[in-house]
Amino acid sequence: MTDPHGRDEATPVSAGSGLKMMSRATYLKEALLKNVFLLCAVMAVAGVALIFLFVGYRGWPVIQNPGLGAFLFGAEWSATYGKFGIAPLVTGTLVVTIGALLLGAPLAIGTAVFLSEIATPGIRRIVRPAVEMLAGVPSVVFGFFGLVIIRPIAAEMTGGMGFGALSASVILAVMIVPTIATLTEDALRSVVPGIREASYAMGATTWQTIYKVLLPAAKIGIIDAIILGMGRAIGETMAVVMVAGNAPQFFKGLGAPIATVTSQIVIDMSYASGDHRTALFGLAIILFMISMGLVALVRALSRLNAKRS
Amino acid sequence: MTSVPAVATAHEALTGNPRFSVRGLEFYYGDFHALTGITIDVRENSVTAFIGPSGCGKSTFLRCLNRMNDLIPGTRVEGKITLDGADIYGPGVDPVDLRRRVGMIFQQPNPFPMSIYDNVAFGPRLHGVSKKSELDEIVENALVRANLWKEVKDIMGRGGLTLSGGQQQRLCIARVLAVQPDVLLMDEPCSAIDPTSVQKVEDLMAELKSSVTIIIVTHNMQQAARVSDETAFFLQERQGEAAELIEFGRTAEIFTSPRDRRTEDYITGRFG
Ligand SMILES: Nc1ncnc2c1ncn2[C@@H]1O[C@H](COP(=O)(O)OP(=O)(O)O)[C@@H](O)[C@H]1O
Ligand SMILES: [Mg+2]
């Protein structure tokens, strides 16, 4: 039987409201799930906090020995002489990162423009996964590639053995291409389609449309992509260790051996003790702060982007 | 083309040379035959309205006139379209140059994410104008003709996207007018904007038509009746079939005494 509202009379209906009550079992399941997710979130945050506290605890004594000034601006890093100035390492990181960006960013942006604006769907279906796969190659493999292919070419170009800033920059450039290319392509694709059409309808050529309309419109997304690529270059260790020559000295030329913050940590950590070990943890704090700065920058930019549109 | 359908007769009383001449146009999206046998003359110094139910190929036809369909892979055009006597699909014709002469306004206002000034200066800069004083003059002139100058003259540096939808649409019109096109194609330019702006757009069309040939696609019968000199009615009779031009003539005649039963049905709201 159904009543005039088409409701089956047999269905239990809670008094008055006409809505079914949530059963106790459902309620418990919901509450449990909520807490499981909360726990996951808490663990993630706690993990970051613990790492930060641990590294900070082990590293903070650098403030006393060698002292903050001598640590940050000291020109010599030498375990043998107990000198722990990180300036050569920080500049080393800076040099290879800038080198990687100068070489890698244009290549990556060009790849992104090709994928989003020029390639036919068929070609894109081949190229895009290939670029993405590059991101999944283990860095030690890049290191081998650098060692066997890049280093001899660098040696040819700069004289010497080829272990140094040039090889490291080139290999890092290759490694950051997938990051920057895929994110830039996403940024180009998320440009409102209307303005692409508008540009062509105004009598712009493909090239004019790309550099006068699309790249400026996707600017913030592209800067974002570059910053993330930069983060990857700064953090990359293994491949750099294999080709950089690992001499903690100021930049002396593209062919001269160089060391970075991360490469020095990984090389020294296996045997360091005492002040040396503390200095390595100090280096880790610096690295931590650089990455947090980059993440903050990305977030500030995306807020800016959201406000603009 | 040998046979030209009867559409031409309604023109006799009108003055003005044909700006666009279309003869036996067939259009394909890949395997889908979208338009068939389109033959029409669009006269200079006039406003021509394209009407018809949704999906009958009005936009498709409009986009044949500035070769925007070239950008969609797999499309194909047969037949002949001439602009001032020159075949626009002829060998060696540069679609980029054609699009400068045949401007287009879209249903959704689509200003570039740059300042109001830069939006209007975009076209002239593209075509080599770089002197500031010259650009200033072109920009002001275009904005005046687009009925927008009074509203934006003090905020030229502001982003085009900060304007209201209706203002954005007039900004897009100014952007096109800045390159002095011969023809303005408008694809439902008023269906996404506020009534005040609709009024302003209709006013500017009346002022522009002495210098620019205007073709407007509209779903609004009253608008077609108000703004146009001639009206073309398109119809896709059955789903999946190519659409045709059913009737073309002076707007007053199409709306008061259509010759085709299907035109009458559409205008009186019996379908579509
Ligand atoms: N890019 C496209 N690819 C394939 N078919 C399309 C495309 N654009 C439009 N069509 C089809 O062509 C027909 C005409 O569409 P359109 O010209 O947009 O009609 P209207 O503007 O009159 O509403 C429709 O059947 C539509 O589905
Ligand atoms: Mg349409």
C-alpha cells in the first residue's frame, strides 16, 4: 500500500521529521573513519616536526663553534683543519642550480610549448609520457649518464677531467626538464581557451600567440614550475656527487671541481664526528630553510594568481 | 557552380556591392558533413543576421569566413568564398592576413589578461605600430567607436578582466576595431552580457555599419529584427544531416512575409 505521497507505508519513518535517522552503526563507522584520517594528518605533521627538531638539535651548536658568522661566511671547509665555513658549498649549490636553470628551463619551456601548442595529439601521446618517464629515472642512473656521456664532452670543452660545475649543471638541467616541462604544459593548458582563439582571430601567428598571449597569461604557473625545478636541482645529491669533482672550493670556472651543500653532506656523513658532524647538521638546517623558503614562495605566488583571476 | 538558388532575388532592391560572396559551400568536421550548398552574398555597409536553431551551423559558417576553422584539425571546405572578389581559400592566401581584415567577436567576452590599454593596442602592435602617440590615438579611437571610452578613459592601466562582462565584450570589440577590419563577425555577442551593454552594443553596430560590414549570429529574434538589414535563416532538418541556408532576404520581409514555411515556423516560435 502507498499513501497519497507515494510512500510505502511499511518503511519506518521517524516521528515528525519525515527523514530517516542515522543508525548507530553508521554513526560509529563515520566517527572511526574521521579519527583515522585525523591520525594520518597528525602523523604527517609530527614527522616533519620531528625531523626539524632532530636536525635543529644536532645542528644548533654551530652557533658556538665555529660561530654563526664563521659558519655562514667562512671561506674554507676542511675537516682536517677543523674549518667549517659553508660559503663555498652554498655558492657551489648556487652555481650549479643557476647553471641547471639556464640550460634546463628554456629547454623545458620549449618542450611544454611544443606539447601544448604545436604537437598533434598523436605526437603528444608519445612525447609527454617520455618526458614524464624522465622524472622517474633514479638519480644514480643520471649520474652514470653524466659520468660516461657528459663528463668527456665537458672535459673536451673546458680542459681537465670534466668533473666540475659544467657537468653538474648539465646533468641537473636534464633532471629538472620533466618537472618544469610538465608543470608549464599544465599552466599553458589551463589558460582560458577563449584568449587563444581571440589571439588567432586578431590575426596573430602561432608564434605571436605563444609569446605575446599564452606565455604571459601562464606566467605565474611557469614561475611556479621553475621554482619547483630549482628545488629539485638544489636537493639533488647523487648525480651531482658523481660528476662534480667534490672539492669544497669557490667557483673557479666551468671545468673546475666544485661541491654543493648536499654533495658535501653525503660525502662527509659516513665518517664525520664531533664538530664536523655538528657542522653537517648545520648544513642540513640551511638546506631545510632554503626549501621552506621556496615552498613559501610558490604558495605566495599561487595566492597572487588566485587574487588576479 | 552552375545553379544559384533563388536567394539572390531578395537583393534586387538593396544597394551596396557584395563584400562576401559564398557559392556552393560545403563544410566537413572530419566525417561529419556540417553545412551544404550555402550560397549567399553579404553586402557592404549593412548588418546581416544569421538565425536558426542551436546546432544548425551558424557558428561553423561564420568561422569559415575568417578561416578560424583551419585551426580545428580534420576540417574541410568545398565551394568558393570571395572577399571583395578575392578567393579567401585560394592558393597562397594567408589566413593571418585575412583575419586582420575580418575581425571576430565571440559569445564569451575574451579579453587578454593584460591592461585595458594593452588589450586594444594588441592588434596595432602586432602589425608594427610602436609609436606611443600613434598607439594612444588608435586606442582612444577604437574605444570611442566601441562605446566604452567614457567608462574606461581614467582606468586604462587596469586589467581588462576587472571590467564587467558587458564592458569586457565592448573591450573586445574595441580590440578588433583597432586594426580597422573591413568585416566584423559577431557570434552571439550579446547572449552573455547585461542589458545596458546589449543596448550599447546594438547602438555601436548602427554607428559602425557605414564603415564596417557586420554579420551577427543571434538567438534573439527581436535583436535580429532591430539591428539587421538582411537576415539569413539556417536549418539542420534532421539530426546528423548537413545544415542548409533556407531563406535569405531583407529583414523586414523575412519577419513579416517569409516565403518558406520552415522560416515562418521558426520565427513564430514553433520550433528551435
Ligand atoms: N569542433 C567541432 N567538431 C565537430 N563537430 C562540431 C564542432 N563544432 C561544431 N560541431 C557540430 O557542427 C554542428 C553545427 O555547430 P555550430 O556551428 O556550433 O552551430 P550553431 O552555432 O548554429 O549553434 C553541430 O552539430 C555541432 O555539433
Ligand atoms: Mg554557435
